[in-house]
Amino acid sequence: MKLYYLLFILFITLKLVQGQSSSSTNTTYPIVDPFATCQSYTGTICKKYLKDPNSIWIPYNKTQEEFEENALKVLSSMTIMGDSCANDHSLKVVCNMLFQPCQTVDLPYPIPLGGRNITKIALFQSSCRSDCIQFFNDCPRMTAKSNITCEDVVPKFLVDMFPVSSNSFNLSKFRGPDIYSIQCAVTDSIIVGCPLCAPYDFTCAAPFTYKNRSTTNEEDGFKYLTGTACVFPCPYPVFDKSQFNTIFKISNAFGVFGFICCSFMIITFGILDRHQDRHTRCILYMCIFGLLMTFTDLALLSQGFEFLCDGGIRFRRQHLDAACPATGFLFTFGGLGIILWWGTAAFDLWMVLRNLNTTESYEKFYTPIVFVVALTLALVPLSDNQYGYSGGSLQCFLRDQDWQIGAFWVPYCVVLFSGLIFVGLIFREVYKVVIRTDDGRTKSIRLIRFNLKPFILLMVFMVEFFYEIIFNFYSTSRNETISEKMQEYVTCVYAHGEDHCSPSGIIPFGPHAAANTIRVLQPIQIFLIYGITKRTATIWLNSPLCCNRFFNLRDIISLATSSWNSSSNTRGQMSRKPSEMNFRRATSQPTITATNDASDDDNSSCSSKESPPSPSILSNATMVPSNNNNNLQVMSSPPMEAISTDIDIEELEEVELNNDIEQNNNNNNNNIEPGGMDN
């Protein structure tokens, strides 16, 4: 629906009103409506703004109720166009156009007409052209959306809508004067604040709700239609109900799953992992910040939209509410933390590929820096009560656009573009490493594969971060368009009712749903890349939860696997006993033992199967035959802890690759160590 629809209602109504006072004739003056009447105004909308509420002109076959309905639609649409459109002067002009002041002219004697005797003629008084010009100056949107001008006349009847000084009528047909002039109505003479006038107010059409403005304000979380006491529903009607429900279901499903994934990763690499390195700690910190962002989804799941909205009309605010602003703070803190650790991961991976000697020492600096920066940027808006719910999204966040840009999006962009530089440097270093170590195709492929997972995570997050930034600035650039579409929606509601109007399209649903989905998917993506790996399984199998004096999941899995393999053998082949299988495995495969003795406690069978140390440690060890021909003894100085017997082909390839790179680098006098966490 076009915004100028209601403007046409206004002017077409005036044309019809004045047109019914005339008929086609050769005279240059309109012929009046002999059956029009002067009536007292019975409505409430315009009473405060009429020049003479006791005498308004009502044409034949029309009622005040029809004009009152049109007045409600027009004035309601004006209120959402801004204060300049809804000022006293504009409202006076519109009301006196719809309910024109009425004057009566007594006839010399009764005129029989239409089965009745006409003794007086009712004539209307139009508003002056100067008032019309000022009206369009105050409300330029009306001018931009219509082709109506203040110089228009009623077609065929030569009645000025807005006369310069007066309109003239020919009453000779009714035995009256040939020219009867009526001066235009000057609206400045109308005193709006008269004590006898009813207070100006609109009836709030659904879904808008009346809320007394004298006891509440917008800082408390109410969004009023401009110039009225009607408040918008919460959440803000930028989507229809089905679209809101779709986003709500996506947030619930992926948000809960993301919380579970983050919790799993935090337990795995933060509590159970006994061989942490800077790569696992980086993933751990990203999961911690991702967990903070999921609290909003958990609260939304438990309370629904009531978590964001109080009674369906008030948007939650920091100074009045606790839960929603608290999750808003955690959401901001978590979002900043994730982007900062993403940039740190890009920087760290680049340093690993360059094998800088100071790599380890930098970690103790950038870890507290990331936490302090993210925490500071999230804490500062608290001083201005900025956390709350604003509308179309499904989380509490910073309310004012300036705060969003300064405390969130500017740091976001700085880190993203800095990380982009390091991603480019990573490409360069990988290329250089491949060239320097490429004695054969296998080594190059192994090197790239070893760094593939951290690189995939960096690239996936980089694309998603770029999308979020582009979508945010795209939405910000469309604020004026969104405002116009919202005005059209409100106008449609007052003209046709809520059931015939849809807010769909005010904000593009697809891009908004994609941005919301990306947010809740990021913790899940970390889990998919780093949570489903052999290293994760080994950590859990060797943890006290799965390997203790009462319960050993590794033995159960081994027993189940051997039973399955035995059952699939050919008929007649007898199954081996688990003890026999373990004996044969122990005697048929070489084992690695350390020169120092491991402690023989109840969990020695679990601790001996822990994940092997990093390849750089293994590469410094020398394996020599022991007294047992099937065993290897590790000679190392200084002594190392017990090393796992479960070194598979990929781990041996990793050791071989590091030895090859180290040997090649010694020849080139340039040390390069691959980084990452692949197993």
C-alpha cells in the first residue's frame, strides 16, 4: 500500500464533499447542495482543532461518522510521519478540511424541492491557501508522495480547495444573491488549548495498545506511535508471526545444541586434557566465549518472548530488568571474545608456520589482553544503561546505534581486517614451506593436512564475520526505508485493520535469518572441526570418567570390537579370548617404554594410553632395541614421562614429517615447525 493512500482519502473526501454542492452548469460559480446541513460536531478526534465545533458542514447523503473514520485514518498516519507532520497547525488544517465550518443563508421564501420546502442554504468555509502551503512545508512527505497542490480546484465545478481569500457561490436559483462570497478560514485564529475542548487522542487499533504517556516514557521500554499514546507491540513488528516463529525455533534448536557442544569442548580441553598446548587453549577460550552467547537462547527457550518483552508491550531495559540485560552483557562480551580469539588464532598460526622462537612467550601476553579488551568494551555501556531489547532480533544487546558501532562493530572490524592480513600471510608461509620441503608429493600433502583444520576454522569464521558486518551496515543504511515501510504498515492497519496488513518485508527475512543462524552455529562448527577427532576420543577414554578402578571403557570397546570381528569370521573359526588377544597383541607389536619408571597405581593402564606428546618431543627421542626383541626403549635426556603405545600410522607420519622438515631446515639454516591440532 502506498503511503499517499490516506492523503488521497483526505483530498478525495473534500472533492466529494464540495462536488456534491454543484452540478454541471454554464455558470462560472458552483451550484450549492440545497440539502446540505449545518450540524454540531459529535466526534472526539477533531473537536480540539475545529474552528467552530458547533457548526460543521455535512453534505446530503453523508454522515459525520464517515468523516470521523477518514479523520482517524489520516491523522493517525500523520502522527507516524514525525512531529513536523503532527503539529497543531497541520492537525487544524486537516480537521477543518474534513469538518468544514458551516454558514447558513436564509432564503426570501421557501423553495419546494425534492418533496420538501427549502428555507435556508448551508455553505462551507474552506481553509486559506496560506495554511495549505504551510501544511506541506511542515509535512514534506505528503508533498513527495502525492500530486496534490494547494492550487487545485474541484474538477468541473471550479471550487478552490484552498482559496486565496474567498469562495463565491451563485444562489440565484434559490432566489438569493447571484454572488455570495465566504472568506477562507484562517486556522491561526483557532485556540487549541481551550478548556472546553476534549483532549486530543486516538483510539489505538490492534496490535497497538494504549499506554498513558504521563506515567511512562520511552526510556522505560515503550515505543509510542509519534504523537499518540499508542505503543507498538513487543517484539517490534518487522516480521509476521510465522517468520518470528521460524527464527525462534532456529535459535532454540541450534542455541541449545551449541550450549551442549561448548560445554563438551570446555570439559574436554579445559578439564580432561592433560597435554594442553596453545592451540587447544585457543579453541578452549573460543568455546568459553561461545558458551556465554548461548545463555540468551537458553533463557529464550525457557521463557519465550516474555524474556525479551514485559507483557507484550514493554521492551526490557537495564535500569528496570535484570535477566535480559545480563544476557545482553554476556552476549556482547562473548561476541567480542570470539572475534578477538579468532584474530589471535590467525596470528598464532602464522607465527607457528614461521617457527618464530618467541611464539610461546607471546601467549602469556595476548591471553590476558584478549580478556581485558573484551571485558572493557562490554562493561563501558553499562554506565549508560545501554543493555536492553530493541526490537527485531532475539537477544538483548546495545540499544543505541552509536554505542553498537563504537563498542562493538568498530573493534569487530579492526580485528577482522587484521586477521585477514594474517590469513594472507598464512597462505604465503604455507606456500614457502611446501616449496622448501617438497622432496616428494607426499610430504607436501601431509604438511597441508596437518594445518588444514585450524585453517578451515579460520576461513569459515572469516566468511561468517564478514557476512555479519555487511548485514549490519546494510541494515543500518536502510533505516530510512525501514521507517517508511513501518509507517505504511501502521497506515494500513488504521485503514484496513490488522488482519489485512502484514509487516513482512519491512526487514528482509532471509538475510536476517541467515545472520541469526550464523551466530548460533559458530559453537557447533568448533565442535564439528575439533570435537569429533581421535584426540578427543583418546582424552575421554583416558579420563577418570571412562577409565578408573571400577570402569574401563577402552577395555569394553576392545572386547566388543573383538567379539564383532570374531562373529564375522568364517564358519568354524573359533573366537579368541580377550586375554589371549591382548597377549598376542603385546607380543606381536613393539612397545615404547621410558627410561624412568611410571608409577604403578590403579589407573596405570589408563595413564599409559594417554595421547602422545607433541611431535617435536618425539623427534628428540631415540628408540633403541631393548632386551626384548619386540620392545623399543626410549633414550632421552632429560627423562620423559611414559609415552603411549598407541602410535598409529598418522602419528608416525607426523613424526617423520617433522624430522624431514627439521633436517631440511638445518640444511637451509631456517627452522619451520608446522602447527595445529589435527588428531
